Amino acid sequence: MSKMTKLNNGNQIPTLGYGTFRSPESDNLSACVKTAIESGYRLIDTAAIYENEASVGKGINEAISEGIVSREELFITSKVWNDHTTYEETLQAYEEALKKMQLDYLDLYLLHWPGLDNDNDFIPQWQALETLYKEGKVKNIGVCNFHVHHLEKLLAVAEVVPAINQIELNPLQSQKKVHSFNIEKGIQTEAWTPLVNGEILENKTLQTIASKYNKTTAQVILRWQIQTNVITIPKSLTPSRIKENIDIYDFELTADDILLIESLNEDGHYGPNPDHFDFGR
Ligand SMILES: NC(=O)c1ccc[n+]([C@@H]2O[C@H](COP(=O)([O-])OP(=O)(O)OC[C@H]3O[C@@H](n4cnc5c(N)ncnc54)[C@H](OP(=O)(O)O)[C@@H]3O)[C@@H](O)[C@H]2O)c1
């Protein structure tokens, strides 16, 4: 079972969750969401742009109706996409997400991308998220892909400090600067593409560490993240990997292991760099 950590508003969030990017609508996805919940995941992460909210919601609702879990035990996240940039459009996007997922509320609603500085402003989107939060329609609100300068711009006007900043974070991109700034401001860091989409799992340094603990390289990466106060949301459509990825609460990396993992950092971007990404805005 995933452990919990506290957000800046006192609410709890699981330290590890189930990601669903590149997982199109299908009965298989619903079944995988259910497998994840049966395996102890309580956080499920989706987004409007993944175009899978209906199947994700179906898996969640089946798990609830079959008595595997209660709604209150789950922590469900979705994100407003870049084509809903006004205040009104953002409110509407939230209602659409609930309808597709067949849920009454989300535990976390995230602003997906900040956009370019001279492009559409993210402040109206954020103010809509604040309204949803203040009206009790969503339990927590946050952002994704915010660099320090984006956060500074947001915090200068925000009435609610984001609970989460979900960023690309993995051994090739340790994100020290943003993670430290998040900590300073009481914002919880959450890692996307934590496993570099499976492309770093043959790395020799990771393999050496993994063999010490009789764990896999994926488990070592995920353990490194939770030990460094980063929530992580690996995605898999393979039941054995879904179970493997949450089986990380029975070993502890040493400070030297952590230094070795962090020596792999290249400050690169596997996904888009938020400073240059205006897709859809
Ligand atoms: N906020 C954002 O902008 C943003 C951007 C990207 C992603 N995200 C979120 O973050 C989640 C995770 O990121 P991601 O899906 O991009 O990448 P990821 O979790 O780093 O990697 C997923 C890939 O790794 C494979 N994999 C998973 N566990 C494995 C294991 N134990 N051994 C070997 N291979 C394994 C999966 O294969 P199989 O599925 O074939 O098992 C899949 O191809 C997403 O699903 C999404 O929810 C957010």
C-alpha cells in the first residue's frame, strides 16, 4: 500500500500513484486501473489531453462498486488542457472531466502547462482553479511544468499557494532548482516520466544499486524519488510491472546510493521544455 505525505493545506496525498499517459480509452485501461487499486495504489493521474478520462473513471468506479476501495480512500487527479485558457473555459473543463470520469469531485486539479511568457496568461486559469477550491468542488489544486519564474509570477497574485508542482523529474533530470524552490514555498513536487519512459532501466549504475537490494532498476528510481520527498506516478499497462512499481516500501537507499543516482543528471528534457512549449495555447 502506498504511504501518505502531507500537503501545504493539511490534506494527505499518497507518495506513489498510477500514471495513465499514452493509455488510450479501452477496457484494458479500466482493468489496469483496477489492478493498480487492488495492488495498493490510491493515487490515479490522468488529464483531459490523454483522452482516457472515461476509461480511467470506469476502472475507479468498478473498484469502488466492487468494494475494493472507498471513494474517500482514493486520490484522483486530472488536468486542464491548454485549449481552455480563460476563467470560464477552465471552470467548464472541470465539469467536463467530472462528467467523463463519472465522479462527484476530484482530489487534485492541475493546470497542465504554463505557456510562453508572451503568450496567453495562465493567471485566469489559476483563478478558476482557486474558485473551484474555495467552493469545495475540488480538494486540492496545483500546477504542472512550472519553472521558478512561472511560480514567482503565480505566487505574486495567487490567493491559494499551489499544493503540487508536477514536473518532469527522473535520474536524467533531477530538477534540483525547481524542487528546492517548491520546498521553500511549501509546494509538493510530483514527478512525471519518472522512469524516462522505460528508457533508462538498463543503466549500469542503477543495475549495480538494484542488485544490492534484490530490486529492479525501476524500483530503485521510484524509491529514490520518494526518499527525496518527491511524489511519483509511474505508468504501466503491464500488470506485473504495476505491482512491481509499488513494491518499494521495504528497502531504503543509502545517502551514497542517492548521490550515485543524482550523478546521472544531465539537466536534459525527455519531454518538452516548458519555456519553449506553447502547444495548443
Ligand atoms: N504533467 C505533465 O505534463 C505530464 C507529462 C507526462 C506524463 N505525466 C504523467 O506522468 C505519468 C508517468 O510518466 P510517463 O507515462 O510519461 O512515463 P514513465 O512512467 O516514466 O514510463 C512509462 C513507460 O515505462 C514502462 N514501464 C513502467 N514500469 C516499468 C517497469 N517496472 N519495468 C519496465 N518498464 C516499465 C511502461 O511500459 P508498459 O506500459 O508497456 O508496461 C511505459 O512504456 C504519466 O502516465 C502521466 O500520468 C504528466
